[in-house]
Amino acid sequence: MKKGKLSAVVFGSLLLIIAIFIYTQEKEKEDNVHISQLSEEEQIELEYFIESLQKEGGFFDQVGEELRKVGYSYQTVGMINSKNDIRLIIVIPDNEVVTEQKKVGVKKIYQDMIIKLNMNLKAFKIQVGHIDDLSW
């Protein structure tokens, strides 16, 4: 009888793991909407959002100011697919050592600014490092 209960628990656990895997895959597909799949209205809204990030005094300007205050050298490369899918690569010059402390410091500045400006922290995927070590 114990063997039957054990089999049921193992089978149930496997089903749960498979269900979670399928759910996360579907959720990931929903979150990664390409700009060409947006309606015209959504594309216009996204363009205004991108413009607000890039304008003088906007998100990137404010983050840049904070990074300069701390003394970080960097370049930002971004890909904005939607308000919920913003990928940023923060490139540290090759002649600088990229420590874990520096990565955390740069990410913290970005995250603090995201929170300060009431943006969706989960929408941002941020990588920090040398250009050769990073990828989309």
C-alpha cells in the first residue's frame, strides 16, 4: 500500500512540475510582444513612453546623472518592446574592471530611479558588464 501512495505522490509532483513549466512558458510568450504586433494606438503610446524615457530630464538623463555622481563610466544600450519588456545593457569600458560590487551598484541606481519614477520594476531586465560578456 505504501508503494501505491509513493507512486501517486511522485506522479502528482511530476504533473505539478509540468504544469508550472507550461504556465511559465506561456507567460513568457505573452510578456514578449514584438512592437509590430501592437495596434496603431499601442504603438503611438509606446513611442510616447520611449520619448519620455529619452527626453532631457527623463529617465535616462536622471540615471546618467546619478551614475556620473558616483563616478561610473558606462554606455547604455536598450531594447524596448513594450512598457512591460524593457531590456537594458549597461556597458562598462573594457579598460575598467567589472566587479560584482560595481554591477550591483549600477543596477541599484537604475532600480532606484525606476521606483522613484513609479515605473514597473519587473518590466526592466538589466545587465551590466563588458560588451563581449553581455547578450540580449
